[in-house]
Amino acid sequence: MNAGAHRDIQIRIGGTGGQGLILSGKMLADALASAGKRVAQSQTYEPTSRGGYCNSDLVVCDDDVDYPLATRLDILVLLERMAVKPSWPLLAPGALVIADQRLCPQLPAGDYRGCHLPLTRTAIDLGSERVANIVALGALDALATLCGRERLEKAVRAETPRSFLDLNSDALAAGYRLGEQALKTAATSA
């Protein structure tokens, strides 16, 4: 970036194929765009449709996006340990890392703000592990205040088939509760 250039926020949602990560990235991008942000979204996935490494990256700016690919992660959401190795070298100092307690129980040492949350466990308790990506979106916005709950709810509703609307709404609300509880816990221990 050149001198005086604007600061962007770079986000990765990482895990494995079949976890709905690309859909999550699209939902988040739509919510951010409705908040007036400029967003570039990209994704990576291995040839295997289920179980291979997958991620959805967003570069978010107030102005035009200088470079559309993530090169320095300010926020990293990990839904599976497989995403740690390709993501960790891009982690910015002081980055927020949200990791699933069950599928990504341990993280490397480093200069980051880590938050282990029961993302997949919460999704399973709601009735389907497939909504862990939506739980993660709620927790992410609660912790990072990116776009606001109303915008994210609208984006999730717009991309959700009618038969999954209640489940996804419950998953998003549960994610917000997880994020809000993590903020309260951090505040009381500070």
C-alpha cells in the first residue's frame, strides 16, 4: 500500500469442504456491502468436494479495494484444524482468531487474540452440524462488530432455503450469544 492509503480488514473463514464456508463468506460479504463497505471475496478449495481444505477470504474497505486477495489476516475463523497450517503464516500481529473447540482444539503460539468457542457443538445441539458456519458468523460479528446483527440476519435469510430458515436463524442467534458471552468473560478477566 502506498503512503496515506486506506486500511482494509482481511478475514478468512477456514475449514474443510462441505462446511458451507464459501456460502458463509458470501453472506458476510453481502451484509458488509449493505453497510456501505467495499468487499472482495475469494475462495480456495481442494479438488475433493468434502473433507479437503477450503477457505473463504474477504478484503473489506471503506473505499475501493486495492488488492482483492487476502495477504494479511486480521480475523481468522477456524472450523477445522486443517485450515491452521495454510492460514497461520498470513496472520497479522494482534489478529482475532476464533476457533472451534472440538475440531480445532489447539492453536500455535503467536501474537493474536484467541477465542475458542463451541461452534460445531452448538450447531449439533441445534439439530445439525451443517449450521456451524452460521453459528460462526454470529460469533464473528458479535466479537468483531463488522456489519451489525440486522444486516447479517438479512443476508443469511436471503441466501437460506425456506426449509432451513428457522434453523439458520437459531444458529445465527446462538452464535451471537457465544460471541457476547466471550466478550463478557474477557471483560471480567481483564
